[in-house]
Amino acid sequence: MARSRKPLKVLLAIGSSRGSERGILRGIARYSRFHGPWILYREVPFYRKPPYSSEPKHTGTSTRLPDGDIDGLIGFVANSAQLRKLIPPGLPAVVLPIEDKTTNRCRIVEEDNVVGRIAAEHFLERGFTRFAFCGYDRMYWSRVRQEGFIQHLAKKGYTVYLCDFGKLPAGTSPQTEQALIAGWLKSLPKPIGLLACNDDRAQQVFEANKTAGMHVPDDVAILGVDNDDMICELTNPPLSSIAMNFEQVGYEAAVQLDRQVQGKKASHMDIYVRPTHIHTRLSTDAVAVEDPVVAKGLRFIRDHAPDIQSVGEVVEVTASSRRLLERHFRQTIGVSIYKEIQRVRIERACEMLVATDWSLGDIAERCGFSNPIHLSVAFKRQMKVAPGQYRTRPVCTAAGRLRFGVMNNRTE
């Protein structure tokens, strides 16, 4: 008979107020449920902490190590100095650095350039030629997203307007900061596509945009990151956001912590946070092209792509000739009408593959393809990978290679 394993005592220095944190916790729970038992210690909830100051400063985990021994820790640290101060050298740990990447520890980090590239393509596909970024200068992951956005747009010949106030005085109120953002927004050329470093910052931009008297998405189209559904639905109109693989990251963090507790080296010192898809809501539902005929055609395609039977339907809506409309499409967005229809259909298929467990046949029907074979051919041509591979991207585990499928059946 196999001997039962002694429960591991693990400190989770991670909150649960944000979607990213909850995703990581779900991944940790998933691993511990099947590879435990684990005894989990968590941060004290806010209602048991002393009153916050008027502007709480996030400096990483405020959780002290519990009385008695613990076997390992997964949690936030502000920087390398705080890591050395809070976590004993020999304690197995996986850290989530905030201000810098830290060294010599297994860590959860942002993959370079990917978020920025996906955001840039999202705006380019909608015809935007002006771009802006609003982030947090002290946060390394915000800088990574900013640099990726700038670099990808630079390759296309565009520049990015940055929200940069320099170093604000300590204790600057949220109202003052929001007023500064509002002033910056007023100074931007319109229409413009704006990437915020995360959904929290995006919501702040939303409120500043109201103060500035401008409209979303017609004047400023806003895209967030993390796809925190609570924040995304709190804005009006709802916020488009880049979804990230937080649950997979949490699972992999638990794998690497378990390896360290067993006396092994982490098989991956870097666990990468990567995008999975963009959940498009109304905040980027804009067509920023100056040609009104092309704009009308693009709007029709975005609203009706699954139901369009032929290019002629788009031509009819625009009251133009097919030859003229095709020429305008190629001059304005660089592709034919048919290719734009296919691109929008594949974009929807990508989201369904990630967000649902529907069969390929169901997805094909919902996206306007006559059968799953036609979807597969078109998908591979555009995405350079088969639909099944896109849905089941691999995540390393201690047991080898475990493929994560869809996390839930919810679609919105």
C-alpha cells in the first residue's frame, strides 16, 4: 500500500480582489486538489487589517510568515530587495515580481512584446492610425506591455502617445491623477486607440475620459489587459480586454513549488504570463477609417460576418459597385472584402475555442463556415496553427506534458 504523503503547508501571499489573482488561485487549487494534500495559508482579509491610508501603497505581500514551519510560498514581491528581506534563502518559493523581475528565484513574469503586439493588431484591424498608452511607470510588467505596443506599431510606421507625468509626489490623490489623465486625453488627436496596461488603469482612463467630455469608442477606443469581468462590466460601455493564461500560470507555479519542496530544481525558472485571446466588448467597437463607404462595409461585416452569404451583401449595404468597393477596401485596410469577412470569422472562432468547450462543428456553424473542414482550412491559413492545437496549447507539469483544454463553458 502506498504511503500517504504528508500535507504541504503553503503560504499564498496573493489577494483575491482581481481577476488575475483569482485565476492564479484557481490554478493552484487545481494542482493541489490532485497532487496534495496541501494546507493553504492566505492573506488576512481587508476587514481584519488596520484602516488603510488615503492612498494605500502596494509594496508586495504584507503577509508575514505564519508561526511554525511552512514548506513553501507563492506570492507577490515588489522587488529584489523585498524578496531578500521577506523570504528566507532556503524556503521553496515562486514569486510574482511587481517592480522588477528579481533574480535567482522561480518567478512568474510577463512574456516580452506579446501583449503589445496583439493590442496593436486589434486597433490596426479596426482602421486606427493614432495610438496611445497609459500605464504605471514603476511596474515592470506595464513597461513590457508598453514597449511591445510601441515596437510593433513602429514597424508599421506609427508612433504612440504616452501618458507620462513624471514622478508624481507621494500621496497624490486619485482625483488629482485622474484630472491629469483627463488633460492628457484632451490633448490627443482623435479618433485614437488607447491601450491601458491593465483593466484597473483602463477604468481610470474611462472615468477621466468622461471628465474630458469625450466618447468611447468614437473619440477614444480603450483596450485593457487581464479581462477582469467585474471591472470590464463596471465601465460604460463595457471594456474590451486581453485575456491572459492566469489559471495555467497558477497551475504551473504549484508544479514548480512542489518540485522544490521535494528537493528538486525548478524545471522552469520563468513561468510566462501570456495572452489567450481578446474579449471584444463595446469599448473598441469602432471603425476608425476616413472613407465612409469602407467604414459602413466594415461595420456590416463586424455585425453580421457569420450570416453573410456573399460579398455582394456588403456591396449592397454600401450602395456602391463591387469594383469600386474592392478598390477602396484594398486602399484603406489592405485586404479584399472577402478576406476581411474571413478574418472576422476566424477572430470569433479563436475566442470560442478558448472560452467554450463547443465542438468544431458547432463553432464552424456559429462563425459562418459550412462545415468544420472549411473552418480548419481557413483557420490554419490565417493563424498558422490548427484549431485543435490553438485550443490545447501545452503547459509543462511535473508529470511531463499536461494539455489544458477550455477552462469553462461560459461565453458572453
